[in-house]
Amino acid sequence: MNESSFRPLSERVLADDWGRLTKYEYELRLRDGSWQRQQREAYDRGNGATCLLYNPVTGCVLLTRQFRLPAFLNGGLESLIEAPAGLLEGAEPAVRMRAELIEETGYDVSALTHLFDVYMSPGSVTEYLAFFIGEYSEKQKISEGGGSADEGEDIDVLQVALPEAMAMISSGEIRDAKTIILLQHLTIRLMQQTVLTD
């Protein structure tokens, strides 16, 4: 869509605390050439990054488990199993992700591979996540992790065998979108590597 297909009319900030919720009114040119007036709300809390670490020796992935209020309110989940993630807050995605891995998991991993950037809920949230994968070993563990107490984080660190993690998607134990994407991507990548070496 080019700029001539979108005519902004007004915007009004409804809330501005942890993120900013804004109501927009605009006109949008439809495929038949006509214009339609629309109103939508968009939530902006900045962009983020997420990473799945894999240990090729043990075959395990590094995941976290923590309380997430929205998942509790809509589903009653007392905790959510996830790949580590965090907001960029003005930093480069890889730099921020390395710091987040140390904070949440206790592992200091320098070599991360950027996969892609994904809008996680484009109907209402402006945020996209930069997706990374990397490898870890026990010698890279520098702390217990657990997140930042100042931010109210109380994070369990889990080392889960990749096949078990994949099974946890089917059983509903893993229900976080970014984590499912990363686990499936890693599984496909490892399968492709196996085919190429056979």
C-alpha cells in the first residue's frame, strides 16, 4: 500500500503508561478504488527480540517459565513456558537479546543468528519481534538467571530435550506463539542438516 491509499484523519491517546494505546481515524482506499472511513486502536510498547538456545551435545533447548497476567486472565494459566524475550528499548536486537539471555537464563552467549522479524499481533499491536537462535553449553553459564527482581520477574529456567519440547506443543504445555515458531524452525533446520549429511 502506498501513502495515497491511506488518509489519516485524527488520533487520540487513550492510555500512556507501560505502552501507548491510541485511537486512529482514517480513510482507506479499497481495492475497487472507493474510500472507506475506519476507526482502529493500536497499542505501541516498542519492538522486541526473542531467542531459542540449543545445546547440540545434550539435545536440549533453554526455555523459561513465568507468570503472565494476560494468559492468566484469558485461560487461567498460572505460568507460561517461553523462549527468552525482551523489549529492545533503543538497543540493537542482538545486543539486547544477549543481555536478556544473561538476565533471564544466566547464560552468556555471544554468537546468535538472526532469523527474521515477525509481527505477533498485527491487528492491534505495533510490535514486531526479532527472532534469533544460538547454541549454548554449560561453560557459558555465568549466573542463575531468573530475571530482574526490580521488574517483578521470577523466572524458572528449564532445559528440555527438543523432542519433548515439541511434544509439549501438542499437549498444550507450550502455548506461546514465539516459542512454537522457534521450536518448529529449529526442528526443521536440524532435519535439513541431517538430510544434507546423509
